[in-house]
Amino acid sequence: MGKFNPANERIKHRYLTFLGEAKRLSPSSVDQVAAALADFEMSSGFKDFRLFRIEQAQSYKRKLGAAVGSGHGRGPAKAISSRLASLKAFFQWLAQQPGFRSRLNYSDAEYFNASANDERIAKAVRERPAPSLEQIKHVLQSMPVGSDIERRNQALIAFALLSGARDNAIASMSLKHIDLPNRRIFQDAREVRTKNAKTITSTFFPVGTDIEMIVENWVRLLKERLWGPDDPLFPATKVAVGENGHFENSGLARNHWKDAAAIRRIFKEAFETAGLPYFNPHSFRNTLVALGQKICPNPEAFKAWSQNLGHAHVLTTFTSYGSVASSRQDEILKELRNRGSAGEPDAATVQRVIDHLQRKSRL
């Protein structure tokens, strides 16, 4: 058999179209499913899907496990679990299609289930390194601001903390998306590259007037240069041929960055120059969640904090970002131990807090 099977290609095309059009998956998600199917076909020697047997699923799972166990595979447990889930969904769909119903059993797709241990590993919430608020402010203070590009870079990092926005969204924002008088940000999904094309309206996080001032001064500078509402909030760097005949930076261009790669380079250089380990832009969201856990006085306040990050459900914030760091966990337990030594805990108060949290978690 060659490197593809014509019959398989036809049915894969139907399925991928179904995912994109009927299930409304994003192109990147559809591409991930296509990659999983191609990898499975290679493992099975590109046999016709009509000849599928459960032994093929078992063999493929062993192959994935051996790749990770041998140290040659790059896919962690989460990636493997996702790939197997994609294959399971495909064969369940396939078993219901004309021409396949008599050849495939719907239940055979269950053999693509990852092991219970792999599922636990994939779903485990781990601490993600994030800079402290003090570290970020140290980076901002260490950054040079002698040129427009340097001022842009400093304002970019300040805005990432102030807004909690993702780097790709920041790269596509225009001046009109920030409302300085009201301290608000409007991430319009028609123009801003937000996650899952979600429109988000948020307010500046309370991270300090010094951070706000950096962003405010930057916006004022752009307006003084006659930047309009549709011009980029953080323009790309203009590149031109210098006097020595080489390409060099020559100020700000009136166009947005095509992706977030330049933003990540700016972050990396800024942290290294400040003598700190590199923290990527997304880690600032973890910083903000940790700050919210400290200063939010009640569940309602943390719910608002969560919504300001663009989360529809507060449990998303807790599950994906909100695990308590080990050092903070130790502090909390010590505080509780000291309180307990002063007398018996108030059971009624504890129960009221638990009931309140359970009600708010359903919001």
C-alpha cells in the first residue's frame, strides 16, 4: 500500500467537513483531527477503514506509549489522550455511515480509550510558573524608553498585566479598543484575535497607577503622532535599508503584527535584560489570578475578577489558573493551625462559607 488510501481520503474529507461545518470546530482543531487520522493510518499501513479491527487500536496505543516511554516522543499524556479521543469520535461516526454499518461495531471505538492512569495524568492540574507583581514592575523599571520602539515595548508589557489579554489578541488590537477615561478594554472578536472568537469587555485590573500611567502615556504619544482609531495599539516595527545597506529598525509601522511571535520576543528580551528568567505573556494571567485570590474579599468579587479575564465560569479560573502555589499553601495551613490553637473553630461560620461558595460556583 502507498502513502495514502483513496477510499480513506474520501471518507476523511467528509468527516473533516462535518467537523468544520456541522460541529463548528475551528480550522486548527480540524487540522489536529486530520493529523491524528493520518498518524493512525501510517501505523496501520494505510489499510481501508472498512477493515478496521480492535487489534489496530490496541497496537496504535502501544505505539504511542512506547514513543513517550522511550523518551523519543514529544507528545505528553494530554496530547496522547486528545489524539485517542479524536480517533474514538471518528470511528463512532464512521460506524453510523452507509457502507460501514455492517462492517464496524460502534462499541469497537471504545478501544481507543486512554488508560485510567494516562487520563489522570492528562487532567492533573499542575503549578505553572508565573512572575510576581514585583518582578513585573522590576522588569518595567529596567526597560529603556529612549525611542518609540522602546516605549512601545514597555507599554506592551504593562498593558499585558493591566488587561490580562492574550498575546495574539494584543497583537491585533487597535486604538479604538481601549477606553482610557473609563479604564475599559473592548476585545471585539470581529477585529481582535480572541480565543474561540469570543468578544470580551473588561476593566483595567487594579495593579497600580504606575502601570496605568505607562499605558496612558503610550496612547497619548500615538495620538500626538496622529494615530487614528483603526491604527494598531501596538504597531509592528518598520524595517528599512539603512545607510550601510543593511536592513534595520526605523520606527513604527502603521500595521498590526500578523501574530504574537514578536510580542514573545519582546518579553523574553525584557526579562533577560532585567536578570530574571523568561516568563511568557500568558503567564501574566496566572499572576493576575494569584493576585485576585489574595485581594478579592468574597466569592462575588472573584467571580467578577474571573469574568474580567474572559472566563464565563469561575471554575475555569480555578481549574486552569487558580491552583494555590505550594509556598502559599504552606502559609495558609500555618495560619489555620495558629487560629485553631486559639480555640475551637466556628462550625456554623464554616458551613455558611461552604454553602456560599457552592452557590457561587454554579454562576
